[in-house]
Amino acid sequence: MISELFWVSFRHYLRRVSRDPFGLLIFVVLPVALVYVLSLVYTQNATEQIYVEGYNMASTYIAIGMMLMFQLNGGIYLLNFLNYDLMKPMKWRLKASPCPTYTLVFAGITACLIFTVLQGLVVVACTALFLDAYWGNLWIAAVVIVLISLISQMLNMILFLYIRNLNTAEYISWFLSWSMAVLGGLMFALPNNSFFNFMKQYGTPFSLAQSAIRESGFLGASVINMWICLAALMGITAILAVTVVKLGRARLT
């Protein structure tokens, strides 16, 4: 019975998220367009070699950062669904349904995760095919996309459970993702000291994901660092998942 309710809810959420044209524009078209424009701007003023082994290094560094930043914001989908279904008038109809709240939430997380992962893979494909971006080992890149998407879902779930105000939760979510991107060196060059070097390589989920992708190919210097970054991302995901379960039991029952 529970499994049937899960699949019904999952298909419901997947239809909802796939019918949003603005989501496709924001999470697929916009990052690819930004990579294209910023790469043109950078290459016009660059003095070093742009192409290495047939790959555009400007597009590569910008594409990795942009894809990860937008993936970190993919949890906004879930945030809006939870707000509408559990905080708006819809919640009374849902409470009267035979579907437990935790089944509904898990279905929403799964649907949003699959959709945002697919969006990330499309960004990877578009930038690789049309902008000559290098993504290292594509299997590692795919694993990183799944992990960073999971982290985004969990973070937004925690924000929803703690704050219960959509606008405030969205602002905090955007602030966190942009802050991680800044500390990862996406926006501008960071000071060359031990603190910022650590933050750029390992200090945030964004930095860990960025380092894992780079270390999986010729951009990196150590495969061991790649596995360390992946293990750290898995650990962060597990901690956030446990936090979500505990908060959910306390606040959604």
C-alpha cells in the first residue's frame, strides 16, 4: 500500500516539476548562456593559452562552477512544493488523504532530485558539445551531480522545517549557494592564503564538488584528492539526511 502511494505521489510531483517552463529556462538555458557569454569576455582579455588538448579552459572552469551553483539551487523546486502542499489550504486535503505525510515528502524529494540531476546532465552535455568544456571523468561528474543535488534537496528541506516561511527560506537558500560559489572562487579571484585556499578546495560542498570533477581528469594532480572530496560529499549528504529525518519526525507528524 505504501509503495503504491509513493509511486502515485512520485508521478504527481514529476509531472508538476516537468511542466514548469521557467525552471528549464533558469536551470538549463541560463547557465549555458552565462558560460558562453563569460567565456567570450574572458578569452578576449586572456594572455595565457585558452585551448589545452582541444578543450576550452575558460569554458571549462566557468561551466563547472555555473553548473554546480545552479544545482545547489535545485532544491527551490522542493521548497515551493512543500510550502504549497503542507502550508497552504492544500494541506487539509492532504491530511484527509490515505497518503502519510512522510511518503508525500519522500516522493517529492525523489522527483525533484531526478529532475534536477537530469538538468545538470543536460548542462554538462551542452557545454561539452558546443562550448568545448572539459568535464574529466563523466561518471565522476554524474556522481557529483547526484550528490550535490541531494545536498540541495536536504538543505532546502531543513530550511523549510525550521523556518516555515517560503520567502525567507528561498532568500537563505540563494544566499548559501552564492556564498559557496564565492568561496569556491567562481565570482572572483580569492586572496592567496591558507584559509581561502582551503575554502576553495575543500571548505564547502561547492568546493568539494568542483575539486572532485577537476581531479578526475588532467586538470587535477591527485586521484586520491578526488576520492577524498567524494567521500566528504557523501558524509555531508548522510548528515543532512539524518537531520531531515529527525526534524521531519518532530515537525511533520
